[in-house]
Amino acid sequence: MSSNSGNGRLADLSGKTVFITGGSRGIGREIALRCARDGANIVIAAKTVEPHPRLPGTVHTVAAEVELAGGQALAVQLDVRDDASVGVVVEQVVARFGGIDILVNNASAIRLSGTLETPMHRFDLMMGVNTRATFACSRACLPHLLKAPNAHILNLSPPLSMQPRWFKDHTAYTISKYGMSMCTLGMAAEFAGHGVAVNSLWPRTTIATAAIEFNFPEAILKASRRPAIVADAAHAIFRRDSRAHTGNFYIDEAVLRDEGVTDFEQYAVTPGAQTYTDLFLE
């Protein structure tokens, strides 16, 4: 098991069990690999078990990468909208690794469209994968997180802002992502005295993932940062004392600056290019 460093933070995540939804590609995959380098147990939970014609990665390919990076892997097919399946997978994880230390609610659905252009089945998908699954996965993991010595829930969701500009062009998507952030707000307060940290993490810039590639112009993709910056920030958060660091809406760059990082060009898709600020940030 990992030990505490002199500054009160965990030296690493060795022996910790990290449950990641949407772990087959993008930010979820990168968080899995970063934690695996510490020797953590990684649960890659996602729908993709067979190669997608346009998107790289399955739970099995990421599991193989995790093992090569030095971690232990459990690859599971999971539709986070299915309550029964979530419960079954949580029990599989506990049977395999003995508990759960960290939950990363990373699975997300996106459609940046106005009200009349958003059919109800897409509204339901975003609410189900974003808000509802965050609540459901947290609820299923909490009995085990409450037993862990330094437990964390991390939601990949933005800081809350009631400015109309963040709603007017994609009301449904904003509601669904803010729902995740409201889970952070409420659960952090609810479990503050129980040693389970609940935080949100959001990138300062757009991140080069499939969501950006298929929903934004190519110029924005080229002006983005790589998912490694979010993974490094998540890793830093997980090492912090869960009783002292909860209820925060972290921004990846700010977290890493606190850790002493000054070179952000290392994360750039196009070094030297002006980065593009992500949604929900000024």
C-alpha cells in the first residue's frame, strides 16, 4: 500500500483500486495509465469491448496497456445507465481487489445543439450518462469508499455558473454536466465528516479527445492539449488528504501549478499554438 510523504500527501497510488467509467479512450484511458504507473489496481469500465470503426480503444486494449505500465487491470463492459449492471460490476471489483479507493466519473455524452435540434432520446442519453450515472456509480461505490483510508470521488465536470451564455446554445448538455457538478457540491457536504473527498475536475483548455474531434472545428483540436494534463492533475488530487481536500471545482492547470509544474507546452497538441479555452470557463 502507498505511504504518506512528508507533506501529508500519499507518495503514490500503489495498491489503491481506481474505478474509472468511460475508461476505454481519451481522458479515462490516460487517467488509468497514469495511476497504473504507480502500481494501482485499475478498473476500466466502458461499453466498448469490440473495436469501433472510427474510435480507437476498447476496455481490453486499455487493460493490456495498464498491465504494461505496471498496474493490475480489470476490464469490464458496463453501460453506466444500467443500475443492476453497475451493482454487479462493483461487486466484481470488490471480489477481485478487496475494496474501492477511488471512483472517477468520467463517462460522458455530448451534443452541442439548441433546444429544437435536441431530440428527447439525446436529452435522455446525456442525462443518463452524465448526471444519473454519476449519482448511480457514486451511490454503488460509496459503501466501499467509506471503508477506504483516503477515498476520492472525482467527477469530470465544470464549475457551476448560472450565466445564460453557458446554457443558450446547448441547454440540455449544460444541464447534464452541471448535474454532475451538483453531485460534487451535495455529496462533498454530505460525506465531509466521513473521509470521502468528492471533487470536480475540468480542463482549462479544450482537450484532444473524440468529443472535440467530432464536435468542434479542426482548428480547435490543433489548439488543444493532450489528455495527459487532466490525468496528471487527477493523480495529484488522488494523493491529497481526502478529509482536507473536498468540495472543490478544480481546473487542471491550476492543480498542476500548485504541484510546481511550469511547463505546459509539454501537453500541447501543437507546441507554440495559442490554446483554446474550454466550455464553461471565462
